[in-house]
Amino acid sequence: MTDAERCYVAALRILGFRFNGELELRRKLQRKKFEKPVIDATIARLREEKWLDDERFAGAFARTRSRKRIGAKRIVLELRAAGIDDETASRAVQENVDPEREREQIRAIIQRRAALLESDDGRRKLIGYLLKQGYDHADIVGELKIEN
């Protein structure tokens, strides 16, 4: 088996576990010690065969992370870290993350952690947690006002 064939098979195995962006897949193949020209050829072949598509990856990633109660801002940051360009990341979030569902998730988290709202320190911790999860500050404050 040639290096090109081994690289292609390795890439298909990686993609079999979950979608990957191009940059993410490149990094994984580099860690497996394949040379750059072989990786480039493999990436081109995978794109041609529709195994590799950054837009499809970004959309699937945004849907999955949103279901796990991760906010839009954090999803965009995670997509950028995975090598997805800003425009594609923003579009994926816009098309796959429902703002109303995000507000519902914020309400559910606030209800579950209602005891924290009894003190200013607890309230700050809850807001910090929600911000870290990637929710919009205006949505958080808006939902906290509804709760109190």
C-alpha cells in the first residue's frame, strides 16, 4: 500500500468517527507523520468525493453543540479553533442555532440553579457561568429580570 493510500484510509477512519474540518483533519494526518504533499492530495480527493466539506461540518457541529446547551458565541469560537473561517462559522450558527431555544436553555439553567440568585455573589457566578457557556449577555440579563 502506498503512502497516499494509507493516508486516504487513515483520513476515512478519522471521518468515520465524526465530521472534521479541513484544518482539523490536516492536523490529525500530520500527527500520523504523513508528508505535506500526500496530505494535500488526500484532502483534495476527499473534497472531490464530498467526504470533506467545511460548511457541512460547521452546520453539524453547531447543531450538536447547541443541543448540549452551548451558546452561539462559544460555538463560533470553537469552530474558529477547529479551523473554520469566520464567515462560515457565523453562517453555520445563524442557520443552525435558534435564538428562542437559547433563551429557553438560559431559563432552564436559571431555574435549576435558582438558589444562586439569593446572593449577589451567587448571581455573579451564575452570570459568569452562562457567559462562559457562550450565551449572549443581553439574553442572560433579560431572563434574570423575568425570573426576579
